[in-house]
Amino acid sequence: MNSTTLPLADRVALVTGGSRSIGAAIAKRLAADGASVAITYHASPDQAAAVVAAIEFAGGRAVAIQADAGDPEAVRAAVGQVAATFGRLDILVNNAGISVLGAPEEIAFADFQRILAVNVTGVFVATQEALRHMGQGGRIIQIGSSMVHYAAFATASAYTLSKGAVAGFSRGLVRDLGPRGITVNTVHPGPTDSDMNPADGPVADFVRPSIALGRYGSGSDIADAVAYLASPQAAFVSGAELLVDGGFTA
């Protein structure tokens, strides 16, 4: 397949939090499908550079932009830089997110505010700014969590609140942006091997028996779903909440 037949040829994508784990897998997959890809990162410049290098080594175009997803001005500047660098923005993947676990009466309010700043405000600001540059055929893809549908263990209520807010925001956006020909969809990863939730982490042995397929997901499992929603084949898919969880919530 040559570059002119790749499904995302001539498209520009921004993946927030794209330097590690799921975000890195998404960035690499969109680039493999022909998109020029920008990623944002907060505190992992070496990993961000490695993602860009891998994409460029494979013949793609990529750029990494330092931007704390919890800082609205940094997010706005990053989106503007993407548009200035590539001349357009077609695909936004709101992937950046954090989790702070704890009993609800014990979570520090500052930690709760940080969760909302990154997982909710960051998503709103990135979306708002991206829409200034996005036209017909644009794609907004949110990375949610299967916890919105199935609270598998205790101590994650604050995180789940933030991801529930994202799912609700996405449903509203479907109506706002449909007349503009922009689709909005949410991918809800189940237990996925990542920095936030490693397959050998503290909850893995408890969670794994509930996964119908018997394994943690990989970043590429989530990236495959995102690639479909970003593709021309998903032009009539908007408002979907796609559970990519190995049957975890079945």
C-alpha cells in the first residue's frame, strides 16, 4: 500500500498524552495509517522523542509538544502549534489522563482538583481549541474508561467521576457538531497494560479473572479501535461508546 491509499493520508492528528503507553500506541497507529501526528507530553521528553523518532523512521511525520494537559493555556498553545505546523487539524484524540486512587473521604482535595484539571478541563479545552481548526469530516475521539460502565474495584470513584463527565460531554458534542460533519466517539478501555494500570500491578490479580478473554489488553488493542473511528469507514459513526475490554463488562 502506498501513501496515497493509506486511509488517513493527508490527515493531521493530535494525540494528547501521546508519549507513553496507550497514547504512544495510538500515535504510531495513526501515523502508520498515513496521518501526520502531533503528540503532547508533560514530563517525559525522552519518551516523546522516541515516539517521534519511531514514526519518522517508518516514513511518517510527527512532532512532540510539551504541554501539561491540566494547564488550559498550555493546551491552547499546543493545539495552535499543531495547526501552524501542519496547516490543519482533522483528528483529535483526547487521551491524556491521570488517576489518583483512594477512599473518597481520604483523597486530598488538591488531588481531586488535579484529576478534574487533566481529565475533564483538559479535554474540554483541547476540544474547544481544536474546533477552531477542524472542518467537515473531522474526528474527535475521547479515551474514557470501562469503569464508567462497571466499577470493578473500590478506591476509583474520583477517577470514574472524571471519565463519566467525558462520556457525557461527548454525547452533547454529537448534537453540537453533527451539522458540521464532525463525528464524536468514545473508546472505553478495559484493563489495559499501561503505566497507569500495569498487567502485573496491584489490582491485576483481582481484575484478570473477570476479563472474559483472560488477559489484559495492549495499547495496540485500543489503538486499533481509535484507528477505525478516525478512518473514512467510520464516517457514519457518531455518539458511539466502544468498550474495548475483552468482555470485562459483559
